[in-house]
Amino acid sequence: MVVQLDDKLWFPDPHNGEPDGCIAVGGDLSVDRLLLAYSNGIFPWYAFRYDDPVWFCPMQRFVIFPDEIHISHSMRTLMNKGKYRLSINEAFGSVINTCGKLRLHEDYAWLGPEMTEAYKELYRQGFAASVEVWEILEKPLLDGLVKEKFVGGLYGVTIGNTFFGESMCSLVPNASKLALIHLAKTMQQNGGKLIDCQFETAHLKSMGGRFIPYDEYMKIISS
């Protein structure tokens, strides 16, 4: 059953949602509502040109455990070339703006101005993060300066031990894979337990993604 939200800060029990995970429509994208949503495994996903916010919470969650990230031989070779630099929270705006622009021509694009600003506000308040990929254009000069350009990354919501992935972008081949590997390694080093991928894709499955039940998922993100 899909519930119509009002101005009050609440969500229905996700167990009563539709088979595709849809549980509610309406409401807003305030920081408080978004934090309540993600804390319960709920996320907004809708065509911004046509719809009010639509909220999803699938009962089977597609996730990556940082310790299980799969790094293929070709990716290890690419990483060892030293062609790219990885960073965290150096250019959140560039990541989310690029993610939006790459899909803006699509009829059912979801990352519109309202959604973009909502996640930028989460970032400003410390509840969102980005991983950036920079292509190194020249070797370091005598003064240590390096010329580089932004070529991709990913961003998501961060609460406790969980990274709730939202979107990825690649301006060169494999940039988003490099970003995901860097995210997983950083979480391994800092006690992160789970990367929520929201939906299954072949790309994420090849990187180690798998399904777990919602109740198991909630135990992890609540611990």
C-alpha cells in the first residue's frame, strides 16, 4: 500500500509497501525528513519533471560490504598506473552536478534542482559525502604542483556506519569503479559496515553487490 504523506514528519511501515518497494508519495526533501528516511532504509526516487517525491524501501536490499569489494585484474592494473588521484569531499558540488547533467536529457531524470539542493544541504550539515576521481595530466613540477582534472566520482548519504549510495558519474572509462573501490577501502579503514546500492545493476554486481533481507539490513545500519 502506498501512503500519501502530509506535512508531519513520518513514514509508514516499509513492510506494508508495494512489491517494488514503493511505500509513500508526497512530503518534502527537508534534511529532517531525509535523515528519518535513510535511517529506516527509505529513499526518494522519482521523475522530478512530473512527480512529487516518491519514496521507496525494497524488502530485499542490494548492498556491498566494504570487505567484499571485488577488484578485477584490469582494475588493479589501472590503479597501479598512477594515472588517477582519488579524494573524498573535495568537490561534492562537481560530483552531484555532473551526475545530474549526464542524465538531464532523459525524460524521467530524477536529479533535478530541488533534489540537488537537498543533498547539497545534507553535505553542508555533514550527512552526505562524495568521492572524486582526478586524472593527472602532468608529472609533479619542481614546486610539487600537479595539473589534473575532474573525471568522475560518486556521492551519497552518510549516517553512522553506512554509506547510502545515490549516484555515480564517469567522464572517462572506469572512473566510477575507481571511486567505489576507494570508498570501500576508506570504509574498511574507518569501521564502515555497509554500502547501500538501492537497486541491482550489472556494474554493481560485478563489484561485489548482493541482496540481503530488509530486517537484516536494518540491524546493520542501526548498530
